Amino acid sequence: MSALALGEFHPFRSAGRDFLYLVPSAAVFELDEAASAIVDRLRESSTGTGELVAELSARFPAAELQETVGELLRVRAISVEGVPDEPPPRQMPPENFPLTTMVLNVTNQCNLSCTYCYEYGEDKIVDTENGRKPKFMSEQTARESVDFMLRESGENRMAHLTFFGGETLLNLPVLRFAIAYARERAAAMGKEVDFSLTTNGTLLRPEVIDFLTENRVGVTISIDGPKEMQDQFRVFHNGTGSYDVIAPKIRELLRRHQTRPIGARVTLTSHTLDVRKIFQHLTEEIGFWEVGFAPVTTSPNRKYAIAEEGFDDMLEQFRSLADEFLEFAVENRHHGFSNVKDTLEEIHKGVSKAYPCGAGLGLMGVSTDGDVALCHRFAGSDAHKLGTVRSGIDRLVQIGYLEKHHIADKTDCSQCWARPLCSGGCYHEAYTRYGETAHPNLHYCEWIRGWTDTCLRIYGELAVRNPRYLEQFEEKVAYEASQVN
Amino acid sequence: MKHLKSINRKAARIDRQADVVALQQGPPQQAPAPHFPLGCTLIFSPGWEADRNGGTAGLCTPVERDLFDCHAGCFWPAQVPDQLNHAPDWTAKCASAQKDWRKIDLVFP
């Protein structure tokens, strides 16, 4: 009889129980004692079923062990040694994949000069100042973009339109126009459009806030934390910090805009790496509903780049905030650390990604002149162009791009247990670091594995201590399914 | 299942479908016949001049195809490292020959 060996998985322990995160299926199973004992034994060395049962028969009945081996084999947690697993098929997404989100760069101009900005800073890919792209999107291009979005949304009933910049609110007239036009066109087609935008908060006048509230526009504010952190990098052209200008405006926004929860989006740098303090300031002192963190995208030699030790430090802080999240979730209370919640949702669905994100597939970015790119971060870059809103998507370019970026071709990722969720990471980050969008983001592998492990543990804890909390993701799945005709 | 409890949606699907492999693979497909001439010194083989169907397109090109023909089809110690004993990791960085062949390095005994 052939020996049994371990399959590919990441084991974790939560609430005193053993779980397996299986790779690449992304299934999460809880093990009973017999199953745990078998996995533990096989971790020492491969062995035949007969020997395994004999060794463990003092603790469990033989029939039960046999049965457990069968179950573990069935889910591929263990395998028969010498019989290689067939590699998962290199499945390409279906053709004419519907567009769910269009990010419209209504301007590439900004009234701030954040030092680390990927659009204006040292690592920019498009010449936003002297390039040939118009600085502001015209009404005509916005109209064509909306038509493009609705056309490409296929069978979906709901389309998401996100406004982006530069500073989005610098082009308020086109924003207003696009919302009205999208409403009208969607209604005529029996569809709906969900609107959102990202802004630095400097231009949130009362009448702008009222407009956003009336139109149920979701708002995300880019902000880095309390004054001393915000003013390090998020500065005006003359170098003065922006905190004192935006803080009262954001408070006003949070007071008036009650139709959608409002989130903060924080860029972490080596100089502003105090996650707990930032979170506490933005939720308790300012009043944001949720806060999402992301490390700055930069080439490694910049002084604000987060170095390896920085990632360790960041992981520690994320963990402690995640523990707090868990205690809130156990009591069904809201906690605004959105990084955890997003990952928990993906774990619950069991996503196993061929691509790190929807860029170039369900999400595309549109530049001020109507060029369609992978995502908003590449908008305006000719090298990452997929078509135009007028001529549509060049399907050959899109397929070529999808072929090139598939996880099956990322050799470095092929042995990593976190690949179902990470899939190599952000294309723009990779482009900035390595000059190549298809390159896996090897500089943060340890961080991704550490963070995924943390989220798995929290998921396991919730599955044991408050499974009802996870039901919200079921409702979301059902809702999303209902949005496709 | 009795000893494994499905926790997330994917686990529940696997539990229901009773067959993970089917879930992953889709409808069964016939494995393609090997393109390289198996055991070229043992049997008569058209070798590198024609493929198994008598075709000539794509033979020995690109160069990495040739390398793996020698390596996988008929072990040829003069040209490729002994991957069983001395250089087990020789192709570790090469999951896809067409893309990663540059990562295959020389081996010095």
C-alpha cells in the first residue's frame, strides 16, 4: 500500500480547535481530534495507512481512523505519495466579461502636492503636468464613458461608477453632469448605477456635501491620520500641511452626509507607521465609519518607503487592531478596521484567484481623454491601455494581458499557501517596484502570509464563537447574485 | 463528513459535490499524448525531425523545448544535469519552460 503524505494547506488554530486552509481550493475545514492526530502524524513523515492506523489505534478506533483518512483524501488535505496532484487547470475568464466598476479620472490635476503621490511624485508613470492628456475630462468624454460603462456591463443590473483624480472635486461640473447622465441612461436601460468618489477633502463646501448626500454618492477621504502625520506628506504646493484645512470640512461631511457610510483611506509610510494611533484618531476623534490602510506604493529607495522591519512592525500593529476587531465582532458590534472585514469576506466565499484584482477584467480606469486602462492607477498610460471609451475594449490586448498575468505563470507564487487570496499582488505596485506588472510583489510576501494567517485565525474564532457574524457575508453573496439578470 | 466540518462556502461546496477533483477540473478531458519522443534510443522514433503526427511545426523551437526533450524524454547525462541525485532543484525556478527557461542555470559538479 502506498504511503500517505500531506497535501497543500495552511494549518491554523483558533478557539482551541484545529483548522485547515486548503490550497488551491481555499476551503476551510475544522478538524476533529482524529483528523488532527492524523495530520500531525503525517507532518513528521509519510507513512502507509496500515501503520498510521496501528500507531494511533490506542487513541481512536481503527474504523474511525480509516474513515477519517478517507475524508482527508477526499478534500485533498492529504494525498497518496507518488501520485502527483494534477495541476489545477489554467482557466481563463469567460470572454466579454462584464464590467462592474468603471473608475473615471475626471481630472489629473491636484491642489495638493503629496510627496509620495504615484501620479505626481517621483515614481509617476504618466506625465500629468506636461503630457498630451487634457487636464480635465470634458462633458463629451464623460458622456461617452458612461455609455461605454453601461454597454460593457452586459447582463448586470448594477454598474458602479467611481470618480477619481487628481483631486476629483476640481472637476465638479463634469462630476455633476456624469451622475445625471448615468442616472438617465441607466433608467432607460432598466439598470442602476452606484456612485462613489475619492477626495482629499479640501474642496468639501457645504453645497458640495449636500449634492453628494442627495445623490447617495459614497465618499472615501484620503487622509493619513492626526495632524503631525497628515502634514508630513499631504501638503499644499507651498509645503504647508493640509490637516487644518480638511479636518473641519470632514467633520461637516460626516455630520451632513448620512445616506452612505464614509470611509478613510490611509497611506502608510515609514514616517507615519502608527496604525493604532491613526485608527483611533480617525474613528473616535473624527468619526469615520471605517478606515482602510495600505502601504505607500514606491520604489524601494525612497526615504518614505517601508522597509522590511517596517513591514514586521506594521504586521504587529495590524494584529493588535485585528484582535480588537475580533472582540467587537464576537459581540456583533461594528468595528471600522476595513482591512480585516474585506479579507474575512474573501475567506468566507473561498475565493481562489487567478488574478490579484479585477483590473482589466471587471474593473477599468478611464483617463481624462477617454482612454481605457487596466485601472485608475494606469489611466493615461499608453503602455497599459486596453482601448478607448469610443472604440471599446481591444479584446486581443485584453486577452494578451490576461494570459500574461495568470497565477499559473507566476513561478514564485506556485509554492505559496497564500496565493488563493494574494495571487501576486497589485500590478501597479509591481510596476513601480520591478518595472513589470506581471512580476509578483516579492517584497511583501512575508507580510501577506502573516496577515492572511491573522485573518484566518479571526475567521476560525468567529466560526466557533459567533457564527452568526459570518452570515452577513452569506447575505451579501445572495444580494450580489440577485444583481445579475 | 463526520470528522471534517466545513466552515466556509467553498468547503460546503466540496462537501456537497463529494469530489474536489471534479470541482477543480471541470468535465474530464483526455490527456494529450506526449509531444516529445519517449525513449528515443529504445524504440524507433521519428526523433526531432517530425512530431508524433509527422508534423514539423514547432519542433525544437524554441531552444528550451529541445532541452526538455533531452531531459524528460530520454535522459542524456552529457547535456542535462542528473536531477535525481546531484541537482534535484535544477528546474525549481522553472514552472513554465517557455517563460522561465532563462532561470535554468549551468550546474558545475
